[in-house]
Amino acid sequence: MKKYVDIDTWNRKEVFQYFRTLADPTFAVVVDVDVTKAYQFVGKTTSSFFVKYLYACMKAINSVENLKYRIEDNKIAIYDVINASATIARADTTYGFSFIDFSENFTVFNENFKKEKKRIQNSTNLFPQIKSLGCIYCSVLPWISFTSHKEPNSGNKDDSVPRLAFGGVKEKKGKILMPVSINVNHALVDGYHVGQFFKKFQLELDKLN
């Protein structure tokens, strides 16, 4: 489900209109998040580290209203729930795009992930059956701990789905850190909203113990 922003009364109307005039209205940052508690907890269980931090990420995404905005036909839609479209690898090193329905209940979210993983690993399809802008796109680069990151660009300046990438973990001063990049459309999202996302993400990660 979704509703729409009244652009004429929106306090960001002028910002929205300005950034839509740019050829590339997106901006991106990379932040090291502290995954020490989550990483150590998962090491004591059979849980997937990826599913744990993706769940924490999606809780954070869904807590920031501007990250739920999408530009559709010159309107701004607000989705009730944002889901996860993550790349999932196959044994032959190819991958498929998933569509994982978000749930506040971790057990349900984990089951949704497992179903999508099974579907992808038993097919050669790149795209999922569900097509919706009510998601984020995300991928994992566990082989490297990056300090910058660039996402592919379709050339559509109204593309407003946030894109995230999670890097390999590293140890620093007794902490386990993971670089996370986020790319957003500045017509809808400001640095403040990205800051709120990372603050909430860290709080959710710290609960995973």
C-alpha cells in the first residue's frame, strides 16, 4: 500500500524541484558500522550473519520516512513498507535479484529470505517475479573492505530506489567494522535522513546479541 505527498504544501518542495533539474541528483556515502555484537552473536549460532544485518538494515530503512519515498509519474509515493531486493549468489558465481518481503518478526523475515535464496539457487533468472519500487536494492562485497563505492546508473534521474552495498568486515581497535554504502536521490533524501538511518541501523545491530 502507498499514499502520496502533497508536493505543494511539502516543506521540501523547492529542494525537490531543484534537484530534479540536475542530470545526476544522487549522492552517496560510505560509513563503517560496528557489527561486533552481531558478528560475535552469530558466531555462536547457526544464524546467517547476512540475514541478521539485513534485517537490522531493513528495520532502520523502514523507520525513516524519506527513505520510503519514490518518484512515480511526477508524484511522490510513500510506501507503507519497504522490502529488500538483494543479490543472492549461486555456486557458479552468477547471481539473481531477490525480493524479500520485510517483516518486523525476524523468524518470518528469515523464512522469506530462505524461500528467495532457494528460488534463485534453483533457477538461472536474474529478476524476481515481483516488480515494485517499494524496496531497496542491495548487494554484498565480502571480499573487500571498501572506502568508496559507485553504483551503476540507468540514466533515469527520477530513479529513487536507495541502493546499498555491504563490504567485508575488518578489525580495528578491538571492534569489528563493516563498510556500508548508501546511494540516494537528493530530491527526496538529505544528509539528515541518511544520518538518521545509520543511527537507527547501529541501534538495531547492537540488539543482535
